[in-house]
Amino acid sequence: MTLRHLRIFVAVCEEGSVTLAAEKLYLSQPAVSLAIHELEEHYGVRLFDRISRKLYLTSAGNRFLEYAVHISSLFDEMERDIQNWDTLGALRIGSSITIGAALIPKAVALYSQQYPDVEIKMVIDNSQVIEKKVLANEVDFGLLEGAVHDPNLVAQDFAEDQMLLVAAPGHPLAQKEQPLLPQDLKSQRFLLRERGSGVRELFESVLLAHDLSVEPSWESINAESIVEAVVQGLGVTALPYALVKQDLAAGPLTALTVEGMDFRRKLKIIYHKNKYLSRSAKAFLELCRQLASQFLLDSNP
């Protein structure tokens, strides 16, 4: 027996008539009658009593109807779930620390309002770690800063932000006429993000282009601890504008400019080239693109 037989049987029960069931299902009357006959033949029971040209469910028919309705409903539920599988379930997202601080909380909050049935599983770490997690399929996609190093990854620019050199207002570099010269950075105490972060990679690549290199006196994965140390006059740092804008506005930090040094960068969406991005994943990424102009682009100095 097939699902078609069950649906025909349920329709006959609901309509109380073979003719009306045939009209409802857009079938011929003989086709509906044949399906009922095949059911009775297959199970060896009478499902309807036919009295005065009317149909009455037998005891077996009533019992069979319970199963038929249940099975038909389960099938319909399965169809709905499978057709919408990519707007349900879990979305595994990796983010670099800057994006995780400046953009992700707002994006997740708004997304959860639109897709309450999708569970967000979030990993925030430096760009190098997120890249490895995407390659290992531990996250569905990543949002990060800096260059992408593996040819198996697809990388799409989704926003631009700017990194700044900052120091306390009383720092000697802050007292000098701006813009500074690249050689002014020599022998300075730098407090930097850890190796593997997009911030550190960009900073070192810009310095390398000017034949400079620095050995940081502090390294930290925590941008807040770096900012606090710089506020206390312990050195100079390079961090995204989104992470220092409040301190710049309030006064504990001041921005430094260096002639010929450009710290703008592209923020990227990355995923494995063989990864299928579901509709729910694409919706999240589109939301990030929309929010980026508000939280990153328009907030740049």
C-alpha cells in the first residue's frame, strides 16, 4: 500500500462520499473506488459498509483511519521540515576578535529575532584559529580580518575598517608634530595583539613595507588589557578603530598618524570551497553586510 491509498481513504472519510473525495483530489471516481477496494483487498477487511448508497465506517475502518491520519500527518511534517531544513537547526559561526566585539552581538540578536528556530553556535578567536576551524569544518563559515592563506577557502570582502596607532596623550610620540615619520617608530615600546591575529599581521606587513620591524614588549589576546596599558602610558599599540573609538572620544587615548602608512583593511567572509551555505547561513551573512556599514564603515575616522 502507498501513501496515495492512505490519502484517498482519508479524503473519502472526510467527505463521506467517493464522488466528493474524487473532486477534492482531482481524481476520477473509478480511481478513488479502486483505491478503496485495493485497501480492503490488501488488509482483508471491510473498511466501509455501503448502505442505501451511503458509506459508513466499520470498526476496522475507524481503526484504520486513526493510522492513516497519523501517517499522513507525519509525512506532511517530514516534507515541511526537509524543505525548510536550512532555516532550522544550528548555525556554527567563527569570528575574529575584532568582529566578534564590534559586530557579532548585534548581528546575532537581530538574526535570532528573524530566525528563532536556528541555534547560533559561536566561536570567537584570532583569525588564524578561525581559518583552521573553517578548514576542519568545525564552523560553517568565518568572519575575519587579514589575508586568507589556504587555497581551499573562498574569501569574500564584506566590509572595510581601519586600524589606528594610538598612545596616551602624554606619550612622547603624541607630543610630536603629526604626521610622524616611519623612523619615529623605532625603539618604541609596542603593546600588540598575539601572532595569528589579523591586527598583528596587518601591522607587521605595513611596517615591513617601510623596512621596519618591532619586537613587542607586551603581547595579548585581550584588546581591553592592551588599551588599559596604553592609557597608563606603557607604550603604543595598533588596534581597530571600532575597539578604541570610545577611548579616543573620551580622551584617554590619542591617534597617531605616520607618513605613508595606511592601515585600512578588508574584512572577509570565508568558507570552504566545497561547503554548501544554507539559506539560514546566507541570511546571516547578508545581515552582517548590512550592519557593517553602521558598526564599522561609518564608524571609521
